[in-house]
Amino acid sequence: MNLVASSSVSWKSNSNNSDRVEKNEFPAGLRVLVVDDDPTCLRILEKMLRNCHYEVTKSNRAEIALSMLRENRNGFDIVISDVHMPDMDGFKLLEHVGLEMDLPVIMMSADDSKDVVMKGVTHGACDYLIKPVRIEALKNIWQHVIRKKKHEWKDKDFEQSTIVEDGDQHQKPPEDVDYSSSANEGNWKSSKRRKEEEDETEERDDTSTLKKPRVVWSVELHQQFVQAVNQLGIDKAVPKKILELMNVPGLTRENVASHLQKYRLYLRRLSGVSQHQNGLNDSFMGHPEAAYGTMTSFSGLELQALAATGQLPAQSLATFQAAALGRSATKSAISMPLVDQRNLFSFENPKLRYPEGQQQLNNSNKQINLLHGIPTTMEPKQLADLHQSSQSFVAMNMQGNARMQQNNALLMHMSQQQQKQPSRGQMLNESSNGQVSQPPLSMPQPLSSNGIPAAILSRNGIVDNVRGPVYNPVSPASSMVDFSLNQTTELQNSFPLVSSNSGMSTLTSKRLLPEEVNSDIKGSRGFPVGYDIFEELHQQKSQDWGIQNVGSAFGASDHSGIPGTLDVSPSMLVQQGISSMKKNGQNGNSPMGGPQLNLFSGGNLLTVKAEQLPDTSYQSNLFLEQFGQDDLMSAILKQQESVGEVETEFGFDGYPPLDNLPV
Amino acid sequence: MESQKKRQAAYMKKNLLDQGYLDEQFAHLEELQDDANPNFVEEVVKSFYTDSARFIRNIEVALENGPYDFTKLDNMMYQFKGSSSSIGARRVKRQCSMFQECCYAKNIEGCRNTFQGVKQEYATLKTKLETYFQVSPSLNNSNKHLYATTLFVCLNIFSKKLFQAKLL
């Protein structure tokens, strides 16, 4: 049965809770949103929560719950969600809620195995309940609400002092110009300190006394935020500077500071999670940096390639790229995704061919022909061709629009930023000039290591991640691809794609698994990082649309309603092309990437490719990477756009190199 | 009358618990019942049987022809098992676990056999609970009971008054 939110929820401001607390009614009236696909469980939980005198809203669909939360940002105090849900993985929902609404989320499951519980912890769940849930366990959930609010205030205070210091530093020097150097220092420091204290006190008073309305971190806002952060560099990003860069009226440093903290935690989690990938669909968050770099470059390029081949809807490609970019390049801009989006649109036709190509996976030649630049089977010479095709693809992308170039530039930029990680950084090193074609073109080199995927990755510049040894950091694009690929390989068998660091890739690859498709897709959605990046890159509405579509496509994939395009990209890349490809039809996640991954892992690009690299898999790899990001983005974008477009978005417009791949 | 029914209901419930058909989760559900929802448990059980029927169907279909996707079977059973455990259906839950073990071992015959066991326990419990709800004090029952009691009391008072008045 479909349970829609009951009418118990009313729009209330946060002051309600404080009022309740003051009146000693608390925790009565706590507004709980409970999400579970099992109607029996849902009903029981609702009764239990009502018996605790809480205000209960129930939903058996995660999507509906999320939209309810978005419409009514201050309408709920806490969310309780099941882990295993058909339409969206509970952990993805957890991610979204944490990032967008910052509400405490409690996970529930009949599964009490340690790794699942750990997953809940790493994704930020404030509690984990084992089913069947007892009322005693629900009686105390209010503590999580209080705790979270308390931490928020603490963070704000902390940030305030930090901001104050920054401000002081800016303000002080000019004032002390007249003083002698030594005197300056002394005076400056003391006055600075004094001022800081004063400011801190004042600000603290202001913040604590004022009832600030909660800032809604919309997709655009978050995009701006991530852009600013990337511009400054994640290490140097301080709230004051971010605020200045963002230039959003009405936004305070405290808002930025707390959001920055969350963002950092998110990134950290991504990198931490990537190490616990096994079997974690949501592990796409892997290493934030790695994931970002790889994903971004990977997704962008792959998307383009895929899009070119018509496999992925342009939009999805863009989304992918955005997602990938966001994830892989924590620091880099999201330009890539934007570019990809463009490509996605332009390459819708090729995308359609993808499914066909998949079937011919074994026929590398055919596949190559089918897929613009996506080599179906990787053979030595194909690898070389791949480079070329990727290059051409890149070129194609570039031609597409200036955006693409921008994106590429961003991607490159991102990859550069990622240089921190050996595998990743390389992607875009060469693309500093922002020309898309350049970085991707450099891919050919990486191909050597991982074969086709490498090529694509090389464009991203994250080549070496894929299999480590296989990919040379050489090509920026490839590094990304590799990275994603590598990461997938790390993932369980299901995702041969890439076991590289990028959590994203692993996540995406995980998604590829047929069984996990739904969960994967969800996972990708749950990739806030990618989301952020994606949003940033989303400079154009169309792109947003694309991204959204892609995102939704992913989500849709869970529903097996996804058009072939979606399926094509991510899944293909990940798993064994053929079998997965067939499965891909339903979900973009199909493990197409598998064959590719094997390739990469083998490090012998040529060899591997010949055996497996189906075009689809390659695409799917890219797709997968992006999927995670796309999911995030789509989730975000969805708010703005209809979901219908999702399916189409998955084009791999941004998958430039594929075109060049020789058949 | 009422107390007799109550005793009967308590006896049945004890039996169900002792024989392992139900576990303490069922008792917890009954504790949730209040005046506002006096038939809560019965409603939940009814909706459980309605909603879980599709799981049974789906698993049955999946067990018919190969190729057998054991992961999918396991997932379906996992969901069904979670649902069953939420109403305290202990024996059903145990059968589900056995089925899942066969899935893990990729033993299709074992899956079929244990699935038969699941269906059997599922049906048996349904019958037993239906009987139980007939005797347990529920809204419907208590309404009727209340009605009858009220009527009886009124008649009592009336007859007393009549008696006092002289007639009796």
C-alpha cells in the first residue's frame, strides 16, 4: 500500500521545540518522519511513536519522504528510516537528509550484522535500531534531536570565533600601519585579541539570541558553495572567504561555517568509506579526493564518450560528469560535469546505439563502431584507437560548446587539484588550459595501462588509480577513469570497474551489480559530494536539467523503468559486459564495467581490453562513476525539475574519448 | 461471559506463545492497544497477511523455473521475514531463516522444501490467530459485549424499579 504522509505534520518553525521544551512538554509532539517499505512495520512504528506522544508522519517511499522533507524543511525533527528499501537505499536517504536538511536520522533493519551497522555509522546515522523495534527503543529518540541542536550551536560558536579571527586579521593590519614594527605586533595582537573576544561575544550573543531561520542549502546554493571552496582550495577554504566568494545576500558566516564543517565530514567520510567498500553500495563515497578526481574526470569524459555513442543520454552524461567531478575533485571545479551535460545532449543518438553495442560486446570491432568512442573490446590497437577516439571525442565535446571546454577546464582543474593523490591528480594536469580536448587526449597514454577505460580515465587524468600500476598518471582523463575503475575493482566482484581510491567509482561500480542496481542507484544519489560538484558545474539550466534527469534516471533505474541509456552507461562499465549488459537494460548499473575493470586491474590494458572491454562496460564504468554523483545531483535537481527527464539524461555526451577509439 | 472470553483468550495466547507460534513481539503489540485502537493487533495481523501474500506469490514464481537467482530469492525472503518478525510470527520466521540458508547454499530443492514449510506455518498461524481474535476482547466483541451488558444492567434496574413500585 502506498502510504502518503499523514496530515499530522504541520509546518512548524524550530521554535516549536524550544517552546515545547520550555513548557516541559518535550519530548511530546516531536515531529517524526518514519520511512519503511513494509506497511506492517510502518503501521506498528506509527502506533508506537504515537504512544510516545510524538507526531508521526509515515511514508513507505523514500522519494516521497525526501520530497516531504524538502517541501517542509522545518517540519520535522527527526527521521527514522529502514535500510533496505526498493526505491532508494536507506543510506542514500540518510546522506540526502544529512546534507540537505541536517536532521538526525535513525536507521532500522532486521539485519544486525556488524558491517551494516558500521555503514550506518559512517554515513552519519545517529542511531541504529534492530527490528523488530520495541517501543522502549523509540521512547528516547528525542535525545538525538537535542544532541544535534546542541552540536549545531557549538559549531556555530566555533565558527564564529574562527570567522572573527579572520575578520580581525583583515582589519587589524591597516590600523596598525602607523605603529613601529615591534609595537605593531604587540599592539596588533593584543588589540586583535581584544577585538576578537568582543566580536566573539557579540556574535555569540547575536546568534544565540536570534532565532535564525534555518538556511536552506539548495542545489544552487550548494553549488556556489562548492565552487567557492574549490576555488579557495579545500584546505584554505575559510567561511569568511567562502562567504565573500559566494556573495549571497542574507547568508551569514555561521551558515557557511556549519555547512563547511558538514561538507568536510562528508568528504572525510567518503575517503574513509572507500576503504570499507566491500559490498557497500553506497561506498561510492570512497576517498573524497580520489573519488572526486576520478569521478569527475571519469564521469565527464566517459559521459561524453558515452553520450557520443548515444549510449547515455546527454543529460545523464552531464550528470555523471558532474557527479564524478564533484566527487573526484574535491577541489576542482565542477566544470566537467557541466561540459558533460552539453555533450550528453548532443550525443543522444549515439547513446541509443549503446544497447546494441552491448550485445555485441564481444565484438570489439562492432562495438567500437557502434559506440562512438567506446571500445567494446579492448585490443591493443583498439586501445590506441581508443586514445584517438577519446581524443576525438574530446574534440567533439569541445566543439559542442564552450561549456564543455569550461567543464573540461574545470575537470582538468579538478584533476590537478587531485594531484594530491597520485592516481588522480594526473588527470587534468595537462588540461590546465581548460581545453577539454587536451586533457582527454592525453589519455592515450593511460590506455596503455588499463586499456580503454584508461583512455577515458586518462582524460580525466586519474588514470593511475584504476589499477594502480596500470594507469599512468599521465593522462588526466584516464586517471579519472582509472580511478573510478580502480575503485570499482576494489568493490566486490560485482564491480570490477575500479577498485581505485575513488569511493565514488566503487560506489558506482557497486551499483552496477544487477542485484544491487537499485541500491546502487540509490547510492549514487546519495553521493552528496558529487552532487555538490555537479551543482556547481551546472551553470546552465539545461545542464541542471540534464543532471537532474540523470539523477532521476538513476533513481529510476532502481525502478527498472530506466531507459536503456541509463543502463548502458554505468552498468556496462562495471561488470562483465555481456551479462551485465543484458541486465543493464534495467539499470544503469549493470556491471558492464566488469570486464573493463578486470582490464584495469590487470594493469595490462591491452590484454584486458581485448578480452573484455565492451563499449558498454566502458561506458557503464563511466556511467557508474557518475551515477553516484548523478544520483546526488538528481536528487537535488529533482526538486527543481521533473523526473521524467531522468532517463534521457543519461546520455554520455560527455564521453568524448570514445569517439576516437578505433574499432 | 466477558471473563470467560477473557480466560479463553488468555489461554489461547499462552498456548500460541508456548508452542512457539508467537514470540514476545506479539505481546508488545498487544500492549500498544488502547481505547483509541482496541483492535490494533488484529488490524495489523490482517494487513500483514494481505501485504505478505505477494511475497509468497513472488517467491513461488521464482522457484518454479530456472535459472534460479538465489540472491533475489534471499532478498525477497529477507523482506518477508522482516515483516513476519514484526508481528511476532516466530515459527514462520524460523522457516524463513532455513530457506535463506538454502539460498546461501544454492540448494534449490532445499529452498523448495523449506518454502513449503514457510507456507504451512504461515497458514497455520493465520487460522490460529483468527480464532484467537474471535475470543480476545476486541472492539467488536467488546462493543457487543458492552451492549449486552448495558442492556442487562438497564433491565436489571428497570425490574428493580418495577419491583419497588409494587408490581413485583
